[in-house]
Amino acid sequence: MAKKNKKKMSLYKKSLLIYSSALLVLILIFALYVIIALKNYEKYEVGNFIKNSVADLSNKDLIDIVDQNKLVVNKYDKASNKKDAIKAIDKALEDKEKITYELNSESKDVKKPIYNVYYDKKPILTIKLANKGDITKIKILNYTKWEVVDIKSFIEQGLYNVKAQIPDDYKLYINGKEVVEKLDSESNITTLLSQYSNVKKEVSYEVNGLIEKPKVEVKNASGEKVSTTVVEGVIRVNDPYFKTDDNETAMSKLITPINVLEIAEKYSLFLTADLPGYRYGFSTLNQYLIEGTEMYKIAYDWAYGIDITFTSRHRLKDPTFTDEKLSNFIVYSNNAFSVDVSLKKNMIVNGEDRVMEMNDRMYFVYYNDAWKLLSMEAV
């Protein structure tokens, strides 16, 4: 049986096929062009360019950038030598999420901008860029082609710091090594309490220049690891002191109970010259104060100053005190605690009802066989 002759493709169909193929190739070329243009646009966006430039620094680049004579390996760091430290830096800088930047305040030339670069908010580099040309693609895609022309390093100052504030008998460990350098926390309330009670004052630690993210632990006086919280960049122990809102429970933790509201009422009466005793009641309040403290000085100056004589004429209502509340007891030891006190003192001034509110945190210590009001602060 004779084979059938194949039909020859018509000129029209052949032309259509060639045209379609050519069009497809042109579309692919254009698409590729657009993709490359978009990638370059993204690449040279200043933020991406800076982050990529920092993350792509090689080991050799870092050795050139970081003055090794200035690079000191911290004794609490994991790295034991400069070579290991450089490797650790190289690895850390690959984490682009932690790299941020801002325009340097001294940068004036828009063609050669200077940027401050940070790693986890810590300054590590100053980078100077240069404009190698403004590019326009597909008419609407405009970007600047950048190159790095200068880098100033602060990396030798480390990537991490550790700050901690913990009780004096606790210990801080970084990478398993005990930190022995302590700083006194002069402004901390425990420093004041420790002068008049058996409370251990809190001390501060600050270790700078760590290259690798450190493992930090805090242990109590018994050598047990305790949980911690970072507050405004400072490591603190979670609840090192007993806390309660119940007066009876708090009193059971103390060397002897104390009537906090009685002292709070007397202090409130003292402020309006209603407390009995010499010098507007100072002689009565004095038994609850420690001579030489700031609290004593404040009360003394009020009693012996001119301002107390200008107290408005008034009379106390009956009952004088209402809405009295004690809360937020913090027992630092059996002879030191603080408590939040709120109350309302009801008066009549110029024939009208007047309410004087008290919302303060009062600090007490058991000193010379008696409870003393050591300090107060508004809450």
C-alpha cells in the first residue's frame, strides 16, 4: 500500500510559528531584563547594600578592617585567641536581621554618604559609600549604584555587653566563669536598707567587649541557678524577695509586727500640722525616724521651716481617715520591708469638704529595737 504524502505546512502557518517563537523569545528576554533590573534595584537599595556588604565581609576583610593590635579577647569570652575571635565576628555578622544603620550626623555629601552601622544596637562600623552612577531601567525604575570606599571599625570593642544588678550574695557567671568585678549600686534602695538592716545590697556588673553571644547565669547564695529577667538592658533576678498584698502574711515574715497605718496616719497629720507634740508634732513623729537620714531631714525641715505656718485653717472630719489600703508588701529580710499605702484624709477648709490623698511607698527597717520609717516615695 503506497504511503500517503505528508501535507506541506502552508506559508501562513510557517510564518505564524516563526513569529510566535520570536515573540516568545522577546518576552522571555524582556522578563529576564525586568527580573535583573528589579534584583539590581533591590541590591542597591541603600539598606540592603549596607547589610549585604557587612554580612559578606570575608575573614580576610575582617582581619584588614579590625586592627588586631587593638582587638582584645575578653577573658569571659568563648574565643580564646584573636583568630577565633575573628571567626566568631564573621559568623555573627551573617545575621542580617541584627544589622541596622543610620546616616552619620556629619555626612554632608549625598554622593558620598557616611552611615553608622550597628549590630544588635551596638555600634560596629562606619561605612562611607560612593555613587558610581544613577541608573534608570524601564523608564520608571531609578536607583543609585553604590560601592564601599571606606570602613572604620568599632568591632574590636566587641558585639555584646552584659549588665546585671543582683543581690550582693548572689553570683554572676558568663560562659561558666564567675564575674568578680562588682560596681556598687549607690542609687538602689537596697543600698540604703543595708545600712540599717541585714538586707544584702544589690550590686551592679558590667562586662563589655564580648565577641560571641554569651551564656549568662545567676546563682543564689546556696549555689542554685535562679531565673532572671532583662529590664532595660539590665539582668535582674526574678522575685528575690517575698511579696504579698496581705498584711497578716507580711507581718508573719518580720521580726515583730508593726502597725503601718498608724504611722501613715501620723505622718499625714504631721503634714497639715494636726499631729500633737512639740514643733507641730515633730516630737511625736521623731520616734519613727532615724536621725541623719534624708527622711529625718525632710521632716525636720518641714517642722522647723516657715512653710508649715502657712497651712490652711481647717478642721478634721469624723472619721478623719477613709479608704485605707495596704498593698504590695516586699519583705527584703525579717527586719526590712516596703509597702504601698493609700488613704484619704477628710477635712473641712473654709466651710467646704476637702480630701487629701496619700499614695506612697513606705520603707521600714527594724533599727535599735524599733521599727523606723526610713524612706518614702510616691506611687
